[in-house]
Amino acid sequence: MSRENLIIAGSSFLLPFHPDWKTLEKSYQVSFAEFGNILKTLNEDNFDDVLAIILILEDIIDFNEDDSKIIDSKLALVFESIELRVSNSRKSTIIIPVSVTQQNVVDEAKYESLEISTYRKLTNSLRDIANKYTGFYLIDSSLFYLKHSKEAIFDNRNWYFSHSRFSLTGISLLITGINDVLNRTKAPASKVLVLDCDNTLWGGVIGEDLITGITLGEDGLGKAFQDFQKEIKRLLNRGVLICLASKNNERDVWEVFSNHRGMILKKDDISHWRINWNAKSTNLIEISADLGLSLDSFVFWDDSPIEREEVTSQLKNVKVVEVPKNIEDWPQILRNLSCFTKFEITNEDIEKNKQYKNLTKFNLEFKKALDRKSFLNSIEMEMETHILAADNLRRAEQLSLKTNQFNLRKQRYSSSEIQQINSLDQSVIELVSLRDRFGDHGTIAMLGLTKIENSVFFLNTFLLSCRAIGREVEVWMMKRIKSKCLELNAHTLYAEFVKTEKNQIADNFLESQGFAKVTEYNSIFQKLSKLHIGIDGILYILKLENK
Amino acid sequence: MTNFTDKLKVIFCEVFGLPEPFDNFINFKIGDFDEWDSLGNYAFLLRIEEEFAIRFSTEELSKLMSISDIINYLEAI
């Protein structure tokens, strides 16, 4: 697939020769808009391109000349132009508002200066737009000052010499920010954190030091371990599954979980575990199989360099954190791990630990079942569809970004693209949730239909989360699609299957559901490409019979 | 002298995207090839600042326009 265009627009010069801009070129065709003219860029026909805007307040407002009325009208123009773009574009838009003025503490001690209040107004309004439009992202430049001083980020000499407000360091920070946000729009966050126990969740070795001898809670290092656990708990609350891989007697570990007053984590917080004397890599493989999650969504944290090395050498896909010796730094490092960052916490995330526990209970019985079909019939499976709405849009995006195995197409849709598809005439996007007697498994599938012309539809999305594979949910979904098509008076349904390294399981599915390969391509291709639907795989057709 | 030159060669190639520096590198100046225009010169000088941990004044940024200028400057500090 060709790379998307990424336009970089600055209210002043952005040193396009900075070598770090090249990091964005791995995924994007990068170009720079004429600097100093953000409004023009926003109003140009570039809705099919990703756009990153660096807006320096002092570039658009002259605080010596402009009164508050003029300031408000200038800002209003910016907001209007941004809303116009983000409500029309299916591509991401990022903005980094920046203020370069350094105020004096005394001047600000009683009353806020016009510069600061204007900057606040600017960022608050942009934040409101970011909340309203899923494809719009705000990068808070004040976060940069946690890493570098304003003096290191801005460069007055560059300003007078070349109209660049920034130093090379400053530009690097902008690029990192843009890169981090864009990466997350394209790739999901890691899902599982696997932890060691001894000298990781607490200080000391439980088998030797016993519950009374380990370091946890109170002051000093014990407090650092406890804060580390608090950070783990935070990740848990953000939808990360917490697992243990520990060389210990299982009973000893749970004794600490149940009886040590310093423990923040409880046994119930742990989604899955392997506590034994096997190699950690073996245990990670087993946890991955039991949860039905691939190892590339796993992050491994262990204080022992030997264990880390063993996992690194055996399992290339697992992200192994280079853990420093100083425990005191652990909470901060865990907090800053970029692999777990997310734009938003969905309801699905909050329920995830519980849902995966339900799933492992199901998996355990499913494996033991002699007759799988009658087992599935006995567990009271209930599927329910939900139309796309504000409260499930992020989940729809997650499913589109994350689902590899049962996914007929390989398109990755961001939430704004999903909204765009859904807004087309007679288009349908539905999410599917699943319950059974083991409990609620959450939203596990998505299906989408796009109208090509009267009575002819295209199956733009058909994907099923790996945790619902093997239950014949896909057959139910196809039935649902067929009846939806009949509701829409469709007589023809097209579908695409794009073979990838991971979706063998979906191979032959369309044939099994009565679809046939399309042999005459031309006219349908043209119609699809008018709708911005590119076909990379095999196109199938199904004739529907109206009864 | 050689030390400066070698380091400069590396930066030069990196900034202008060259596999290796030209022969008689030392005689090159701004305008000798398309990429070394005023913007290219600026990029080159900012990278030199970073690599040599020095800082040019606005005036120096406008005056240093050839390899020999830069080498002379580096030798003098």
C-alpha cells in the first residue's frame, strides 16, 4: 500500500532539514506547507492527507498591538478552520500549540497576563475540539518542559536568523510527539504485562525471606515497590492484563498476595499466571495460548538480567523492558512506557480483566469438552448487535486496529475513518457483543456494509476478536449480514478477502458461506475506487435471494 | 586539522546525503552543488554546532560559507 501523505504546517519555520523528520518518512510521505500560513493550509483541499500543525501563539498574535477583541477574532478564525477540516477529513489532524513568551513570576503573582490567559484560552478550546472529534489530537507542549528547559527548546538566534522559534532539540521534541500520536493511531497498545514476583513486586525472595522478611510498604525501598505496584494497578485500570511468571512455590506467592499488608495488587487483579520452575519463555508461551493473545502484545518485566535475556533470546516478539537497578526509578519508568499509552480508556478496557477471566474459564472447559458442538450449544451463547455510537466508537477503532486473525480485509480504520464510512448513504456498521454462562465477553466483533449502488453492497468490515474465535460467531455474523442486506433490498453483496500471514483461519470462509470469486473485475473496481475502497485481495460475490 | 576535517566530512555527507565526500573536499564552498544553498549551509552549520558542542553567532551563521572558513573557525577556538 502506498504511504499516506503527511503535511507539516508551522506558523513559523520548522527546520525541515532536521534529520529526525526522516523518522516520519518510514510511514508517511512527508511534505512541509508554506510556513507562516496555517489558515491557508487548513482551508486547502488536503482532507485526504494527515496534517500536523505547530501553532506558535506569538506568530499569530502581536501582544503589543492586538487588543482582546482582535485576539478573540484571530483565535476564532483558527478554531473555525480546524473544525471545518476535522469535520470533513477522514485523516488525522494533530496540533501542537506553543507559547514562547517567558513571563516573570512577580508579574503573574496577582493577575494573569494577557499572554498566559490567551494561551490558556487557545489550548482549552483546542482541547474541546479534541474531545469532540476523534480524528483530532492535541499535543500539550508544556509536557516538553518536563524533559528540557524552555531555553533548550527555543532558540532566539534561530528566530532572528531563519524565522525558526526552535532549536534542533525543540524540533526533535515536536517530531517525537507527532510520531508517538500517529503511531498510536495506526498500531494498538500492548495488552499484557507479565511480571516476575521476587525482587520485582517486593524486595527479597519469598521462599527464603518468608512473608515477614520481604521488603514492601513502609518507608524506603519498600515504599518504592509499593508505588511500583500502584503503577501496575493503574495500568490494570486502563485495560492492561496483569500476569505473573515467577519461579516460586505458588502457595508462597499467594500467601503474600493474601496476607501481606503492603500489597497493593490482589490475586483478583491477576488475569493469569504461571508460578513454577520452568523457563520464563515457556511460561509466557503458555499464558499467551491460554489468553488467546499473541506474544507481540506482551511486555515482560523482571529484575533479573538472566531471565530477561532468556526471554529476549527465545521470544523475539515480546517487548522485554530493560529494567534499571534502581527500584526507585521503576514507578516512573513503568508510567512512561510508550507501549501502553492510549488516547482513551473504553468501557471495554475497564472490564477487560474480568472478561479475560471469563474467557480462560471458557477455554479450560472448551479444551476438555468431548463434543465441541454440543458444548457450544450448552453454554447459552448470546450475541447482540449495537449500532455505532459515541460510546463504542473507540472500541470499534480498537477492533479495527488490533484484529489480525479473523479479519477478512487488512484495512486499519481510525475512529474518524469509521465515522466517515458510517455516515455514507445506507452504510451500516455494527458491533457485536457476546455473553455466555461464563459471563460477559464484551464487544468482540464488528461488521460493516457500504452501499456501492442501488441494491449492491460491499462488506467493508468483517472481523472477530481472537477471544471469540472457535465459537462459530462468524457464521452468526454472516447470517446477520445477509438479513441486513435483505432489509436494505440488496440483491448483490461483494466481499474481499486479503490473505495475510495471520488470517489463515479466515481462509475459505467466504466460500463456505456461499460466496463465489469475481471473475469480471473492471466495472466493480471502478465503482469501489470511487468510494475510496481499494481492493488488494480477492473479490467475492454473493447473490442474495429475496424471499 | 585532520581531526576536524574527518569529522566535518562525516557531517557533510550526512547533511547533504552523499555516500562519500568529494575529492579536494577542503576547497568546496556554498553554491558548488545544488543542495549546498543557503538553507543547506544553515543545516550544515547547525549540525556542526551540535557535533562540536559550539555555538555560532547570527553573524557567523551568515559568514561561514566554505569548508575552509569552517576549518579556520574551528582551529581558532
